[in-house]
Amino acid sequence: MKLYIYDHCPFCVKARMIFGLKDLPVELVVMLNDDEATPKKLIGQKMAPILMKDDGSCMPESLEIVNYVDNSDRKPLLTGKTNPAISDWLRHINGYLNKLLLPRIAQASFAEFATPEARRYFKDKKEASAGRFDELKLHAEGYIKNVNDDLRKLDKLIVKPNAVNGELSMDDIHLFPVLRSLTLISGIDYPSRVADYRDNMAKQTQINLLSSIAV
């Protein structure tokens, strides 16, 4: 199978996670951010991730991909209970996180920005919806303080480093991509349980963190 992705994209990380957790082979194809032709040819619109199955048919939507792959062998891994407190935490931090992340994503050395045109495409699209990046950067210090405060709250919710609620569940699929994205940001203070969980999930899912390109 092939998985068409952007490396920075948390939805793409969700789809990638299930392959790593189940130790299943998948060919990752990183699309240029301004490549509209490829996704439109595969599914009729520009979005990611896109799973191309072995029969050549294509499936969009990260959670549908996760569910399909997890149940394809009739031995699902994501059987644990979810915790409403994790959903509440994610809803809260996602309310402001892009204002901190987007300007940094636009600067970072992701494969989807291999050409100046692809990087400019991302910047123009995101600034149109989120605001000018130079203005967002002025508030970065305050956003980082909010993140550090919120991570201390998350630390109390983590049950085990290999599964946030003690057994793998959809909460892990939603939580790890956010924590991975945060590794792109310098100046974040990670409480011990958050750091252990983040690092353990990176190993389990076979997905690299972004610390090496942090800005």
C-alpha cells in the first residue's frame, strides 16, 4: 500500500501511526504542497492523507484509514477506552496551537516544501485563514507559556508511556500527532510523563519527532 502525505500534517501522522503500531509495510509518498494534480487524480480533491490500497483504489480521511488498517486483519489494536478529559485537553490546545505552529512549519525543512513555489503556496494559503505569520510570531512567547501550562495538565492524565489511558485507543491516535508537532517549537518544557509518552509513542509508531528541525 501507498500513503500519500505531508510530513508536517498531524492528520497524516494519524494515518501513519497505525502502520507503525501494527508493524505493517507502507510506502510513504510525500507530495509537494503545491501539487494539486496528484490528489485530484487520486480522489478528486486536494487533501491528505490518501491511502492507495493494493488493488489501486484510494481512500482519504485519516480516521477512516486508521479504522480500515486496524481492522484489516480482524485483530484490532485500538480497543482501549477513551477518556473525555483527553478530548477536552485536545480541544483546548487545538484552539490556539496553529497560531504558534504555522509560521514555524512554513520555515522548516519539510520535504513538501522542496521548492520555493511549494513553500510559498503553503504560506499564502495559511495566512489567508490564520493571519499574517509575522504578526502571529509577535505573540509566540505567550502561546509557548500557554503550551507549557497545558502540558503540565496533560501530565496528570497520562496513565502509561505506551498508551495514554493504559491501553491503546483512539485517544493515542489523536494525542501523539499534537505532541509530535510541538517538537518543532523551541522553548517547550515537557513534564516527565509527557516526554516519556511522546518518546515511547514515536518508537512504537516508527515516526520521527521534529526536534532536529525545531525553530
